[in-house]
Amino acid sequence: MKRNKTLKAGVLALSLLTLAGVAPTLLAAEPTEEKMVEQSQDAKAIEIIERSIEESGGRELLAAAKYVHQKGTISIPMAGITGTLESHLKVPDHFLLVINIAMIGEQRQGLNGDIAWSTDAMNGPRLLPEEEAQALRKEADVTSRLRFKEEFPVIEFKGEVDFDGQKTNKVRLVDTDDVERFEYYSVESGLLVGTEAKVPSAMGEVQTTSFMRNYKDMGGVMQPTKIVQKVGPQEFEVNITETSYDKFDESVFEMPTAVKALVEASKKDD
């Protein structure tokens, strides 16, 4: 059975970047107050996104996705760092990402319902603040892209442009928190091949550009098997080697003992 993970590839890449230590404080944009965003959705832009969904597997199949298990490798060329990664996801609110890098050690980031957590050798176990937790919740819901017209009041076609060596349709999106991003869809295949956005960091806003390459049919799904992300001067690469949509043992979401202790301590503080 086909299922669609394509449109979440950029979000996974940003999670990997955060865990790898390239930019530890790089987060999804933080909503500080409720904002009113004027609605502007044109038919051409909506048609482009809908085509991408269909080329990747279709709405019906995406809505049926419950489990996603991926394995791959990660590298940070400028730092000479390489490692492995593995992720487990159960819709709508369970997620686990494990990265192993020889120079850094094992790093884990997880979502167990309302509890978002991480642990690594440098920072130890911690419960994630709400803005980071919200980013994980969005990743765990792989069906959220089906609701793109509700999530993005502004969806505009910005013309045909060259991106990553190919002709693409450029789409501008602004979410309900007035955060802007651009997405690039291949004119030929209709698939998402890149994104651009600015995100806050300890150094201020940082420009990020993601490239989705080497699409392959993996488990019945057309998805990019190579994701390159540039954040400021840094660049890193993720290669997906295995993808499965079969049900797996949900014990993988069991939180580490140290994280459980933090959860219990937070309950006492409340």
C-alpha cells in the first residue's frame, strides 16, 4: 500500500540539524502573540500543491498512514562528521529520532503524547520547551499537509524559476503566525524539490535552504532519499536508505529512565 511522507522531509531534516549540534538553539518560529494574517490563496498555487500530494501517493493513502520507520545516514561535510540515524513515528503524537555520531555519541529526541524530550552527552536529559515540542508535534502528524489551506492563509504562486538545476514552480506560504516560507515544485514531476525559510537562532534569524533530491519509490512511496540543508554557512546531508510503513513494536517510544525522572519532578513542581 502506498503512503506519502514526501512533504515532511524538510521538517525531519531540521530536527536532525538541531540534534547534530550544528545549531542547538535553532527552533521553529515561536508565536509570541495571536496574529491576524490576511487570507490570499490563488488557484494556481493550490493546484501545484495538490499535484504534489497526488504524485507522491494521494490524499486517501496519506490519510491512512499510521506508522513510519526510517533508517539512514547523516553527514556534516565542513566538520568531517558522519553518523547514522533511525526514526520511528506513529500518528498523531509519538515520535523518536536516534542519531549516532562517533565524535558526539548517541542523541535521542522523542515525543510521547504531550511530553517532548531529548537526551545527549552534552546536555543530558531535558524536557523540551513548548516551542520545540510544538515543532515535534507537527512532525508527528504526517497528515497535516492535507490541511494546508487551513494552516496557510497565504498561498501564492510566484512564477517559474530555476532551483537546484531544474525548472520549478515557486510558491509563497504564510502561516497563521505570520511566518513566511517558499516552496519549490518540479515543473516536470510535480514533486517538492526545495524550501526556503528564515528561522530564529541564538545569532538572530538564519536563512535555511533545503534540497530534496534522488526521489525513489520506497515502500510504494515517491520520496527524496537525499536531503541537503544549508543553514547560514553550514551544510549537512541526510541519506535515507530504508523506509517502512508497517506496524512496529511501540515499546521503542519508552522514555529513558532519566527523562521519566524529569517528568515526575515536573509533576511535583506543579
